[in-house]
Amino acid sequence: MLPHDLIGNASYVILAASYLVTNITWLRLLAIVALTTEAVYFYLVGDRQLWVGILWAGIFNLINIVQLIILTRARMKVRMSEEEKTLHASIFGRLEKVDFSRILAVGRFEQYPDGTTLTRQDRPVESVHLLLSGRAHVIVDEQIIACLSAGDFVGEMAYIGRCTASATVITEGGCRSFRVGVEQLRALARKHEKIEAVMNARFSIDLARKLRTRPLTEPALRALRN
């Protein structure tokens, strides 16, 4: 195998690697490296007809560079408080900061006193809560079946299954949460596939953890069947 053949094969290996990454920044960077290496290969081969390939490699690189500049500028505009940074790192680390800022824009941080009802069994759920501190009781048919704490979601089943609340959830003591309207979150997920994928993954993890500690109620079972 000649040296320029190694360069040509390397360009396609790098291009294949770019298709394997999920981070858009790395995808574009690897694509730029692959296309540049491919252009070098075409030049070394020396066939006049390959200048078309070199030209298009340059055009694709220009597109990727422009998109990287746009993405970088969007990231630089994102400003987060320490609480928001902690929330992003602990729960939504798989989301780009730009996408996470979209969730922040439709949600809000709330402080709830003792005895606040976050959801009511068999009633529509207006918001999904992520508990940041404090505790909350999960009540089914007037019996406490579980206790939620920081890191737990409230109302995620209504988002997943488009159903009413499977339980009543009442705060115990002071409780702080990040709250997002169910319909606002659905609208955001429809516009941004990455947000939808990450939210579904987080809800699935939370649901699986809850299943290990308590049985599903009948409304929850109906939601999963749907």
C-alpha cells in the first residue's frame, strides 16, 4: 500500500468515527479533519478530475466551520447561576448547555412549604417537578407508600403516559424543586429531538429506580400499557 493510500484510508476511518459520536461539536471537528485528509489524498493522487472532490471537500469544511462558529457563539451567550450549573451537571449532563438553557427558559425554581400538594391522585398533572431538596410523601388511596427526596421526579408518569396522576404527592417540611409545565415540556421536546431523548432517558431511569422500591399503582400500569 502506497503512502497516499494510507492517507485516503485514514480520511474515511476518521469520517466513520465522526458518525459514531453523539456530541455535535466533535462530529463537526472530526468531519473537518476527515475532509481535509481526503482533500490531501485527492491532491497526492494527482488526477485532474479529483479537483472536483477537493473543491467539495473545501465547501463542506466551510459549512462545518460556520456551524461551529454559530454553535460556539450560542454557547457563549448561555449564562447560568450556580444552582443551574449544579442541576445541569448532576441531572442533565448529556444535554448541551444551549439545549439545557431552553429547558430553563420554560421552567422555574420553586420553594414549597410543608404540606404543599404537588400532584393529586387521578387528577390531571400540570407540571413535572424535579426535587432539589427536602422530602415529599407519595400517597395512594390515603396510604403513604413511599418518600421522595432530592433527585426524584414528580409527575413524570403523566408526561410519559399522558395520564392523570397515579398518586398524591405532598411535601414534608420545606421543599425546593425545578418545575416545568407538562405541555411546555412536550412542546419543547417536539422541537428538539435531543431534549426529548434525554428527558425520556432520565424519566426511564427514575421510573426503574422507583419500581425497585414500590409496586406500580393501577393508573401507572395503564399509562405503561398505552
